[in-house]
Amino acid sequence: MLRQLLTTAALVGSSTALNNGVGKLPKMGYDMFNAFECNYTQTTVVAQAEAMVKHRLVKAGYNSIILDDCYALVNRSANGSIVADPAKWPYGMRNFTDTINAMERTRAIRGRGATNSKTS
Ligand SMILES: *[C@@H]1O[C@H](CO)[C@@H](O)[C@H](O)[C@H]1NC(C)=O
Ligand SMILES: *[C@@H]1O[C@H](CO)[C@@H](O)[C@H](O)[C@H]1NC(C)=O
Ligand SMILES: *[C@@H]1O[C@H](CO)[C@@H](O)[C@H](O)[C@H]1NC(C)=O
Ligand SMILES: *[C@@H]1O[C@H](CO)[C@@H](O)[C@H](O)[C@H]1NC(C)=O
């Protein structure tokens, strides 16, 4: 019975899957927090991205930089918006993401910001 259910599930799964290339690979790249914890700035991240390009990791599909945590101040602004830490991003987040996005197809991804699980 279990085998039959599994077979049915597999058939349903294959009939509804789209062959459009989406989701074929997990998100691949580099997670800043895993290596640096909260000790990173724009300079650190850009250096990491440059190394990924140089070592052909971006061409191999590792095209994401994940900040993960600690990019924002601990406290939100008066209106409740997340505030990027100006000490880490002296020219602002737009400048940072434009810099990263100009490097091959590396993409910058923000973490959850002011919901930081770890603060410093
Ligand atoms: C980050 O900095 C803190 C405070 O200086 C230090 O305790 C921690 O070991 C550092 N973490 C890494 C991964 O360098
Ligand atoms: C964040 O807000 C709390 C509550 O208002 C305050 O006690 C704390 O000092 C603030 N922290 C920083 C780093 O501004
Ligand atoms: C919240 O305040 C910031 C400045 O502190 C401003 O840039 C932003 O547009 C405001 N957001 C809303 C939704 O009013
Ligand atoms: C980021 O800001 C710096 C300093 O103002 C500037 O030299 C650089 O061109 C800016 N980069 C982008 C991509 O806007």
C-alpha cells in the first residue's frame, strides 16, 4: 500500500512540475555571517565578491552573497523601518548593491536586519 501511494505521489509530482529551469539548484553562494559573524563591512563583502569572481565561483553558479545577519542597526527607526548600519555601509545600501550587482551576476541579498538573532 505504501509503495502504491509513493508511486502515485511520484506520478502526480512529475505531471505538475514545470520544465522552466526554476528551482533546479538551491541558492548557491557565500554567507557572510557564517564566516565573519557580525564582523563585516562593505569593504569585507566586496572583497569576498571579488574573490568569488576571480576564482570563477560566480561562473560556476555561486552567484549570491548572503549577509544573513547584522547588516542593520539593532533598533528600528521611529516609523518602524529597518536602518542599515551606517558604520558598515558608509555610502548606503544602494551603493553597496549596485557595486555587487555590477560584478558579473553576483547578487546581494540582505538578511533579516533588525530582527537580528545576534547583536554586537
Ligand atoms: C567578531 O568579533 C567579536 C568581537 O571582537 C569576536 O569575539 C569574534 O570572535 C569575532 N568573530 C569572528 C568570526 O571573527
Ligand atoms: C535600542 O532601544 C532600546 C529600547 O528603547 C534602548 O534601551 C537601547 O539603548 C537601544 N539600543 C541602541 C544600540 O540604540
Ligand atoms: C521612515 O523614516 C525613514 C527615515 O528615518 C524614511 O527614509 C522612510 O521613508 C520612512 N518610511 C516610511 C514608510 O514612512
Ligand atoms: C559608491 O560610493 C563611492 C563613494 O562616493 C563612489 O566612489 C562609487 O562610485 C559609488 N559606487 C556606486 C556603484 O554607486
